[in-house]
Amino acid sequence: MIIRKSQTELDQMERAGAVVRETLDLIGEHVRPGVTTQELDELAEEFIRSRGGVPTFKGYRGYPASICTSPNAMVVHGIPGPYVLEEGDILSVDVGVTLGGFVGDSAYTFPVGEISEEAQRLLDVGRASLAAAIEQAREGNHVSDIGHAVQKVTEEAGFAVVRSLVGHGVGRAMHEDPQIPNFGEPGRGPLLQTGMTLAIEPMITAGGPDVYLHDDDWSVSTEDGSLAAHFEHTVAVTAEGPRILTRRLEPSLLP
């Protein structure tokens, strides 16, 4: 069942989203060679709790950390730990915050120092695909219009979309209906209506679309070892158009 939100509920979700975006900004200031992903996790948890929020991911189905940190070929759900960031890495960071009973969810892939031209192009295309997808989150469109936009931008650039992982509805729960694939024909799936809140999250690779699950039962990496990027915003469908609930409202490190 798709749960539509009132204006008051959207405002509360935006407050949760504000903590998410501030957390990502803070992490971005500390993503550099020599830092461990565990240090980033500790930094994020302390900040989230200082803002009155709760890290949504921590304890979710047994997940042991507050954020997800996925370097290089890892697509999503990387568990923070002793991994030391190196010059040339890329690091996808996914943050969820629960505040006032509502969830904000956003992800960003950071460069670590100087990165290769191909890695930079992957990040650029990932951001572009997210922007194109958000543009489709309009009343009267369909869920598949979002995924089609991701697929078009990504594949035209010569990259691949991960097909076994999806975006999702979000609200009082981290995962709500509908599921949002990042590919497909337009004009299909549920009709988008005012008050729907969606975690739109392109997951793309520099190689093929196939992925595998690590032995930790969380981390997912590309089958061919190619680089992966993950970008995400929580977006509301409104009568005025898409409303990004996890947008940076003030100047920051992130576009």
C-alpha cells in the first residue's frame, strides 16, 4: 500500500532530511586518504544524535552500523570498519535519519583525493541520472518514468544500471511501497500522486549490471569488479512539482 503524506508530514520529513544532508556534508569534510570508514561511521552517529535524530540503519534487520560506506566496486550496504581510504578511491555513503517519527534517506558518492577521469565521469553521470529521475517525480507520471530516466542517462553515457536493486517509498518506515527500479519502459507502474514520498536512488556501474552479495549478508559489489556509484534523494510528489526533502538548503560541499 502506498502511503501519501500530508503537508505537515512532509514538513517533518524535511526536518529529518535536513539532518541527513548535514550529516553527508560533515562526512564529506572528512573523506580523505588515511581515514577509516569506521571513523566516518562514529562521526556520523555522534552528529545525528546531537541533532536529536536516530540513525535509521543501526539495528535495522541486524545491521551493525549507523551509515553504509561502500568503496569502489561495492555498490551499496558496505559495513563501516577498518578499511582505510586511499587516494583515487570513490566512496558511496548512504545515510538514514529518523526524527519525529519520519525517515530521511540520501546517498552520495565522494571522490577520495584525485580520482581517474573514468571515475569522475561515472560520478557525473550518476548525479545527472538522479537529477533526470527527480524531474519525473511529478503528479500524473508513473513510477516507471523515474527508472526510465535513470536508464536513459546512464546507458547513453556507456555505463550500466544495477537491475537487482531498487529505490523505494519512504516515510514513517524506511522502506514503503512502491519499489522503484532504475530501468524500464515509461508509463508503467503506479500513478504518481501528490503526497507520495520516494527514495530515488540510481545505482550505476562502469562495467556490467551484475552484482553479488558478500559473506556478511549486507555488502553488494559488482560481479566484474567495475566501479560503482550511488546517489539518492528523498523526494515528495507535490502539486508544484518534485520537492527534494534531503536537498542542501545552504551552500555546501555537495551540489
